[in-house]
Amino acid sequence: MGDLLLVRHGETEWSVSGQHTSWTDLPLTQHGEEQAKSLAPLLADRTYARVLASPLDRAIRTAELAGLTGIVPDPDLHEWDYGGYEGITTAEIHRSRPDWYLWTDGVPPGPPGHPGESPEQIGARADRVLAKLDAALAGDGGDVVLVAHAHFLRVLTARRLGLPPAEGRLFQLATGTVSRLSTEHGWPVITEWNRMP
């Protein structure tokens, strides 16, 4: 049985400033590129049944710089659609909505094509990804790598562990890290989290 490796893309300008970044396709900073390259030793010497990445450039670039090959873009790995909160920090949102919490409240609609998503909608996407990977993880073909975004990967982790989507709030995820989900006695577990070189 294979492990599920989760790679959060390297740093971008907005990950530094704390601005919500979903569809805005910012490039990696120089530090973000260095982070991505530094992941190569953590991902080497493993056999991969599948390597999937968010179609956004910051995820694809991270995968490439980390030395991954056979990368297949998957739109279900896209970051949470932050709707009207795209590019806005939590501190700015709290000026008008002091009790707002992404994990329970979701986001308001944004421009056309970006209606925003609720935790349940992100959970449904995560469930689709996990369903696509069932056969690969159960087989002997190796591990599966997902290169994507913090909030999405946090929700996916919650769903893999059998928790509601909003419990992704429990799993802080830094840029340029590798985390590993495995099994123990047939049950999904976190084996490593936020590993850096």
C-alpha cells in the first residue's frame, strides 16, 4: 500500500503578505523557488504511482523544481475559491466582519466565474481526488504525490482521516513542505507533517 505525499507549493508574494490566493496565479518568489528545489531530496528515491498537481503555475513550477516527473495537472487540486475575498487578508476582512472564520463561514461571491466555495464544497472536491487515488494507493505501484495549496490540502487531509472538511483548520501547512499520510492497521494516519529539508 502506498503513501500519500502532500507538497505545498513554494512561497509567493501573497503567501508572505497573508493575502487569500486562489485563482490569481502568482509566480514563486526567489525564496519559493529555493524552497521547491530543496524538496528534491525528500521526494527522491521513492517510486510514484501518480504525480498530480494543481494546474496553477505555482504548483506546477514547485513540482518541476522538486524534481518530479510525469506531472498530471488536475483541476480538482485547485485552491479554495475565495470569491470576494481574493487578494484580501484575514485582518482586512475582520475590520468589517470581526467574527468571520473561513472554516465555518466560507466566502462571499466574487467576480463572474468565482462564486466562492464553502468548506463542504472543498470537501466534495477533496473526496473526488481521494476517490481517483484509491486504486493507486491500494496497489503496489508506489506512492502518490499531490502538489497543491494550503487550504485545499488541509481539507483533503481532514477527509482522508475521516473528519469533516472544516477540521482542516487543525492542520497548519507551511509553504515548501512535504507531508505524508499513510496507514496503520488499515486506518489512515499522519506520518509526517510540514517536513522541510
